[in-house]
Amino acid sequence: MRQEVEILQPAFYEKFSCIGPSCTDNCCHTWEINIDKEHYLLYKAQQDPSFRSLCARVVHRRKKDGTPEQFASLALDEDGRCGFQDPDGGCRVIRALGPQALSHTCTLYPRRKAQFLPGIWELSLSLSCTEAARLALFSQEKTEFVSRTRSVDPHDPLDAMPPLGIGPGGKPVAPPVYGSPLRQACLELIRCRDYQLPERILAVGLLLRRVDRLLKDGRDGEIPAMCAGFLTSVQKGEFQGFFQRLEYHPEAHQAAMRLPVAHLLGGARKPVLRHLWQALEPWCAADPATGEYQAGREALDFLIKTGKEKGDPILESLATAAENYFVNYLFSSMFPFLYRAEGLSFEHNGILLAEQYALLRLLLALAPQAPCPEDQLIQAVVSLARLSQHSDLGGDLLRLTRAVQLDGLAHAAYLLR
């Protein structure tokens, strides 16, 4: 008898399929691609001379650190393209052997699997894929979630893949009793359309600060009721004007922006994000002591100014799509439990959420001009997802917030200004 599992996923999840050569930003370049043992042996067993010759050139077995799932790797061409990728962007494996012959890595991407509550798999799509980003942002007026129950297939790579959880090292562990009410309150706040998106994000940060204070006082049992009351007060309009009442100091704004700028500088020199480096390099200089690139006052002023001037109009004109991005981010990251096992507080997660907005605004300002605002937003979201995958967001947050010494809520507020 097969095991049954409950699935929770965005409604657009089932609409995804790889568009191959039609993709404008193909994922099969500048990425490390692992091949599992089953498909490594399949490729090596092929008799076609041209395919065998290609495999001998681009498929390299991991002899020292190989595992059944990471048994071999694909070499990249000089321009960073996957060795199996044809000049038109198509896949040689699919064309020669069919889509069923793709390795587990290629079959699964951009699909993600998480487990917040025991017995429930949460499926989502990584928005580092252009087609996944398009679906997440524009396939629905409002991101909806669907639930269903199905049998587990042990031969399906997705079913066999361990889910990501909120425990140490990403292991699945049951959340605290207040976990679901808190997570749902954050989602509802992001969807509260009586407020501008920055105001909603700041409201989430204020909620998370209150949660931390209750935890510090040992009043965990009061968190669900507090979340419900806070959400009700926001929906009644009691949060109106809170953003405007916060004092503004330019020096504090610059200090807060060092977090997203550090992530931009850390990830922009990687091949998959090299277009960002072309935009940032003229404004930044290397630290002679460390060799790391830093942004001075002039660069920070430029980034703050250009982000507001170029990024905000797009975010405001595509407000529903921007909301859909944040709903997807909260769901796929099991927010606000991201990096909790690594020592981040809930208020830290509020800063990370605000940083997502600041980075999105900067990426919209720095990205090459796209044919339309929708394409511009998709490009920025894809870059943001790739930047997150190539960065230590939690570690950088702890390191930089200690140096900046800004109040957590003020830090989030300046990231949203």
C-alpha cells in the first residue's frame, strides 16, 4: 500500500513546463550541473558515436567526493554554457534520448519541496527560472494556493528528494504551536491592499518585533492571539500613517543600505550576474586591506537615488505582480522561520524581508532596459533569486547589523524608503 501525502502548492505550479530554446535567459549556463549515477550510466551506455564523444568531453565523474545523487558533473563551455546545450539553447539529451533521460537535477529544477507541518509537502518554483518568475508574477491576479492528497511515488525524483525544513541544516522539524498562526498572519499582512507594499512589509516587521518580545518574556502562548489582534487592527486602518511618523536621517539611510549593497557586490561578480557588475563597478572601489569591493558615500547616494527614481515607478505600476512576488517568497521560504536555526530572530527576518524590497528596487534600476515594465520586473526577480542562491543572507545580516547598530525596525524602515 502506497503512502499518502498532502500537497500544498501555488495554483500556478502545475502550469510550469520548461520552454527550452524559447527561454530568453536559459538556466543551462554558468550553473554547476550535477548528474546522478543512474543517468551517468545511461549516458555512458549510449552507442551513438557523436553522443558518446560529447559525453567523453563534457561529463566528468566525481571520483573523490561522488555520491549517488552527485556522481558526476557537466563541464561548461568557454562561454559558460552547459556542455549538452546546443547553439540554439536546446538540450542535446532531450533531442537524442527524450525528456525522461534528463538527470535528476535537470528534471527537478526549478521545483522546490519544503515541509513546515508534518505530513504536508509544500511545493513551489524557484524564481531564478525566467518562466517560473513569469508564472508567479503574472499568471494570476492574486496568488492562490491549492491542496490535494496523492500517493508517494518512490521512483519520482521529487518524491524521493528530502524536503527542506526549519530545523538545523534545513532538516524538517515540527514548528512551535504558534508557528502556523504567525506564518498565516504574515501572509495576510502582505496581501492587505489598503496599504502600499512598503507599509505592509513594515507592518510584518512590527509584528515580528512583538513576537520576539513575547518569546523573551516566556509568553509563547499569547502569540496566536496577539497575531490575530494585530492583523485585525491593521485591517481596520490603525496602522495608517505609521511609516510617515518615523524620523528620517540620511546617515542612517546610508548605513541601512550597506546590507543590500554588500549582497549586490558579493554576488555581482559571479558569471550568472555579471550584468550587475558592469553597472556597479564604476561606483565602487576595492578595499586595499581585504580586496573586497565597497560602496562609499557617493555610491550609496547614487544607488538610493536611482533606486527610487527608476525602481519605484515600476513597482507601483505593477503592484499586483510585486505582491505576488512577496507572497511566493514568504511561502517558499517558510517565512518568518528562515535562518531561525542559524540564530536569526524573528525581527531579523523582518529586516531580510525589507531587504528583498530594497534589492528588487535596486535591481530594477541597474538591470539593462527591457522591452516593457513586465519584462523588467521578471529580469529583476530572476536576478534577485540568483543573488539569494549565491549569498549567505543570514550570515551577512548578522555581521552587518552588528556593524551598523541600527534598531531593527528602523533598519527595515530605511530599506523600504
